[in-house]
Amino acid sequence: MDYFTYRDSPFPVRADIGAAHREFWRRLAGPGNWWTGAERVAIAAEARAARTCEYCRERKQALSAYTGAERHTAVSELPTRAIDAIHRIMTDQNRITRSWVEDNAENGLTKPGYVELAGIVVALLSIDEFNRALGLPFEQLPEPQPGEPTRYLPPILSEDTGFVPMIPRGGASGDEADLFSGSRGANVLRALSLVPNALRDWKLLASAQYLSIEGMANLVGQDNRAIDRAQMEVVAGRVSAYNECFY
Amino acid sequence: MLRVSAMQTERDIDLELINGEVSVAPGLKYAAELTAFAEAVASMEETSLTAARAQLEAVAGAAVLVDAAGVAANFQRMVRIADAMGIPVDDADNEMQNEIREKLDLYRFRSSENSRRAT
């Protein structure tokens, strides 16, 4: 099946956007570091289900964000804690705490598994939101591919910040040499680095939908974009402020 | 980044655009339509999104709409990465950044708890 052709879009979509979306779909279908291809596609399906989950809506208004993990309107056979994590990242992310991440880790949702899961959720979200912003339907999820997770961990990790281990600034070498290239290793890049391919997905999609790491140094604007950098930052800033993003 | 880009291109852009406190910026083409579209995407509310999409396309064209959609969608995920991983800001001691955070009252956001506040 041809994904993300955007042939039926009433608006001409840049070819590099469709190509990035297709490449993520290919990666999504295969086994990752901590989840199988079937589980990864199930995580994506669950992220979509969170949009209409009644319990998510109810809990977002509740004073306590930490009850009823088993009450989500789930569409997968994923473990309850994974389903709760997916729904929470989608609908109530600013109440995520270190203690919740630690509790999950002690009860089966490991930190690498959590990071890979989060990477899938946010990558899917940025693609689905692009379509929704243009009034286009969501793309059909890919067919899962066979294979086992590699259980790969980067050799150099630190726990100096955030809720999960991350590759330290200056620690991206060897197989990870590409991760922070062209940057100083900002925390937003380090955030998913426990699962390097999750960060690679982040960079793939950001390069097409926003800017590449190298492109961020251009404060004026890129020739292949219809909006200049200041216009981009107004859109980015308004979305971030609406979402109460401090970072 | 907005302030730095504005300085680089010698434009006077009111940062309150970010908070939705103002909607016009003489130095920025389509400011009102871009901020309305961005807010509509973030709100997840389809009626306002349909109207904002039509308005942006009408005044700026399809190419601007598509690129704005890409940026808005990208930043729908950025907040979730930051909050899900609990990362602090990188530049807690940067004077200009702190001035902006104070001016825009960003410490009202719950996720500011993940960052040290400069004194």
C-alpha cells in the first residue's frame, strides 16, 4: 500500500513531508529496541484511541491524576500500565511525575520501554496532527512486521536530569555519533536518547515539518519554506503556550 | 527563538503574540491568521480549526497553510516529549531567556517545576 501520497489533499504537500511520514511508517511497523512490530503498531492505535477516551476526559478534570489506570477505553492487548502511559502522554502530559515513571519501572514498564513507547506516541501525534490541521483523514496504520526487539542500550548514559537515563552531552559517540551532531546536545534532544532510534524518528519528522538541527541555526528562513523563521516561531510559540509548555 | 529571529531580521514583534494577548504584529506577515491557526490546532477543537484553516489559506495561500500545519503539528509533540521525560530548560541562567519567561509569565505552567528558577 502507498502511504502518505497526499494525492487527495486539496493543498499541495511538500514531497519531503510525505517521504518523512512514509519512512516513519516503515520504522513503526518493524521491531524496535523494546517492543515488537505488533506492539509498536498497537501503541500507535492506542494513542489514536486516547483522543476519544472518556476516562481520559474525566481524569483530566480530576484533582488526582493517578487513579483508574485500568479504566481507559483501550483498543489493544498492551499491558495496563503501557495503555495508561500512552493515554496520559496524549491527554494529560503535564501531570507526569518522576514518581509515576519510577513506579511504572518497578512494576513492569521499564524506562527504556517507556521511552520507546513515548517516542512512538509523539511521532504518531505529529503526523496525525499534520493531517488533522489540513482537514485530512488519518493514514491507515501499517501492517506489523515480524522480528524480536534488540534490547539495545547506548553504552554511555547518565541520570543527571529528567525522569529517565539519557546520553550525556558529549557522550554521543560510536553508533550514536549522529544523534547530537550539529547541536550542543540540548535536553530536548537528549530526552529520548535512551532509545536512540526514537530520537532518530524525532529528527526525521522535525526536519520535514519544522527544521533540521542544522537548519535551526538559520534565523531568517529557508528557501524551501513558505513561511520565514519568525513566522514559524510564532506558530511554535502559540501552540506551546496553549499546551502550557515551559520548555 | 522568536525574539532572536526578530532581532536578526530587524523586526519589532510583540512576544505577547505567544500568549494570545495580542493578535497583530506589523513586522510579521499574517500574524493574526498564523496565531489563530496555531491556537486552533492546539485546542483540538474542529470548528475553530476549520475556520482558522480557511482564513489562513484565504489570506496567505496553500503553501503557507501547509508549512504552518507542519510546524504546529511538530510542536504538539514537543511539549509531550518535554513533560513525559521531565526535562528542565537548558539555559536557566540565561538573562534574556529568563526575562522572556518572566514577561510571558511562563512559571504559571505546571511543567516549570522541572526547571530551576533563576534568582
